[in-house]
Amino acid sequence: MKPYVVIGAGPMGLCTVRRLAEKGINVLGLEAHSDVGGLWDIDSPTSTMYDSAHLISSKRMTEFEDFPMREDVATYPRHDQLKRYFQDYATHFDLYKHYKFNCWVERVEPLNGEWRVIYRCDERQYEVIAAGVLLANGTLHEPMQAQFKGQFDGEQMHSSSYRSADVFADKRVLIIGCGNSGCDIAVDAVHRAKHVDMVVRRGYYFLPKFVAGKPTDTLGGKLRLPNWLKQRIDGTLVRLISGKPSSYGLPDPDYKMYESHPVINSLFLHHIGHGDITVRPSISSLTAEGADFSDGTKGHYDLILHATGYKLHYPFIDRLHLNWKGDAPQLYLNVFNPLHPNLFVMGMVEAAGLGWQGRDEQAKLVAHVVHLQQTAPRTAEAFFSRVKAKSGQRIDGGMHYLPLERMAYYVHKADYLSALSTEMHELATST
Ligand SMILES: Cc1cc2nc3c(=O)[nH]c(=O)nc-3n(C[C@H](O)[C@H](O)[C@H](O)COP(=O)(O)OP(=O)(O)OC[C@H]3O[C@@H](n4cnc5c(N)ncnc54)[C@H](O)[C@@H]3O)c2cc1C
């Protein structure tokens, strides 16, 4: 049997390979780096990690449920502990044997219902004809670049290439963007830079990592409240715990809680409150020495760091095969492709608290569908009529997510998991 090719050995690729192999499916994993772990391996040429990065969600909310992290691992482990965790995972489930490492996938093209996969390992080009392809090459690699008028003569970098706070030593620094990475990096910069300014264009909900000694994302329990009630209760709680952003000189959010990804950081507001980080409004123009801001003020900098996020990027395949419309491929459950029943986009899913277990649930369903394609083709065909009918549907649980590019593949965690499990159940009962 021709193999199913999985691109990537990050958390998503690993659980995908595991679930396919468990079903007895011939699987070939191709990974650009020399080991597993995805972006959590800071030494990988594709990693966007930085020295100080730790989990933002807590370990029990993030780990694979049937492979818990050791008790002695911190609640919010550092990236190197996670790299070890994924190495242990791959060893435990015997996944290394399925992978070829140091192999970059360069091209994926359809070929009479199958796929030609062209890849390069150590300067040699190879080709494999695959029964199916599963793209698990990650969503946080390709920088989203903001465009500004004017030109800055100093140093500029995107957070994707930021590694260590040494880069800030004795510099006047401007950080653009106030997402989770931007806030982490600003906190790093405070200890090394001459001073740190940060451009914050819109309001965010800021949460500390712990409340009353418990990881913040474990509060609230499993009780499912209507969106409006949860948003109101949690919005009020955040206000009580962190205060109004405007009391720190930050814009207040003009949207409800959970309509965008919150910032989880215990130190960012602390440093603003101590005058270590100066908040700036949007940039009206870059200048040779720094930037002019929309409130008429000016700043002079040595380094401008763009923490402007990432965009989806599948450079080895034509977009038309991905049913790409607007900012993202339009796929059923963010995975299943209405144009090609044997092409799956794995891990193109973001939600507060989805963790790697949510990704594993996705992998289990995909492996089940691939298995049905081989053993019960009629059931698989019926499933793909649903895929065609529903590929434009978004699982937002009725939330009005902000119309941002990075929110284009955001889902409502509880509804997403429930949709995966409903499909699994329907497939099980219809065979
Ligand atoms: C600083 C930071 C903090 C984060 N914190 C959290 C958190 O707290 N909780 C959470 O759930 N998520 C967090 N994330 C999100 C993170 O993306 C996921 O945890 C997870 O790593 C996604 O797994 P993945 O396997 O989809 O992608 P990745 O981990 O990005 O792995 C993709 C793999 O594909 C390989 N690859 C790419 N292109 C090719 C190619 N052409 N050929 C062969 N191989 C290729 C790469 O080398 C890589 O190994 C964080 C991300 C960052 C950057």
C-alpha cells in the first residue's frame, strides 16, 4: 500500500502519525529538522521559540491526556522541557521509526487521485507517490508583516527570529504588537534595554498566569454557560483581578471577552505600572531615527521588533487545492477538504485552551476516516458529501470573533470538540 505522508513532527504531526499507525495505515513522516518537537525545539531551523518562552496555557490543560507531563515539571514549563516531552512521547509510542528527518517537503501535487510529494534530504531530492497527504507543518512560522509609511534606518526584526534578550543590550527598543509573544518579549527587554516602548493599537484582556495559586485556565470548571453569561462573568472577573487596561495607559477592549485571544502574562502590567514599558498608539510613519505616532508624539529607537504575528503558509502546495478563500482554507472542521478526500490540513485550528489533546481528537477522527476509505468506502463517501456541504461552516459557537487574519481559523473549543466527537459517533454507527 502506498504511504500516507505526514509533513511535520511537531505535536500535531506526532499524534497524527500515532493515530494512523494505530489503525495499521502505512505512514511516512517527513520532518525538516533532525528531531521531533516542532517549534518547541529552539534548535530547529523552523522554530520561532525564544529563550524565555514557557507555555502560556498550563500543563494539565495543554498536554496529551494519555501522556501526562511528569509531576516535577512546572505548571508552565519552559520550551526545553516541552521538547523533551515530545521526544518522550515519540519514544513511548514508537513514532521515530515512521519518520525521515532533515527532509524538507518542497512540492505536493495531485497525480491521478494520489499525490506526488517531492522532498529534499541532505541536498538530495526524492519523490514519493502518496495515497494521501496530511499537512502538519504548523501555523506559527510565516511572519505577518505590517506595512508602514516611511523608512527606519536602525535595526528591525520580527519576533520569529528573536531568540535572546541579549539583542536588546543598551538599546532604545520599540515593540510593535501586544499579543502573547509581544508581551513576553517586552518583559525580556525591560531587563536589558535602555528603555522599551510598545505600540498597542487595540484593547486586550490581560490575565495573570495564576489566580489564588491556581493556573488561571483551570478556573471555571467544565460548566457550560451561555456565551453572553460566560463573557459577562469572566469579563467582570478579569476586571477585578487585573483592573481596567486604561488604568495602565492601555486601550480598553471595545469587544467582549473571548472575541479575541486574551494575553496571559503576570509581569507585563507590572512593568507598565513601574514605568519600564511606555505605551504608544499606532505608528503614523517610520522615520530615519524611529517613529511618529498617531497622537503626534515621536520616538527614537535603535531596534524595532515586530511582534505582529503569523500567517498561514503552505508553500509547497497550490492554494487552489486547499479551497483557500479569504484568509484561510475553507475546510470542514478545519481539516477535511471538499476538493480532495485524501488531503488533510492538520492543526490549522486555534482556540483558547484547545491544547494538544484537542489536536489529538482531530487526529483520531482523521485516522478513522482514512481507515474507512480503505475498509468501508461507501461510508467514507457519505462522509465526504457532508464535507462538501459543510466546508464553509465556521465552528464559532455563536461568538463574534474579531475580523483579524489570525482569527480566521479560530474555533469555539467546546463546540469544536463536540463536533469532532459527534462525527466520530456518526461514523461508528453508520458502519
Ligand atoms: C512562543 C509560543 C508559545 C506558545 N504557547 C502555547 C501554549 O501555551 N499552548 C498551546 O497550546 N500552544 C502554544 N503555542 C502554539 C504552538 O503552535 C503549538 O503548541 C504547537 O507547537 C503546534 O504544533 P504543530 O505540530 O501544529 O506545529 P509546529 O510545532 O510548528 O511543528 C511543525 C513542524 O513541521 C515542520 N515543517 C514545516 N515545514 C516543513 C516542510 N516543508 N517539510 C518538512 N517539515 C516541515 C517543522 O520543522 C516543525 O517541526 C505557542 C507558540 C509559540 C510560538
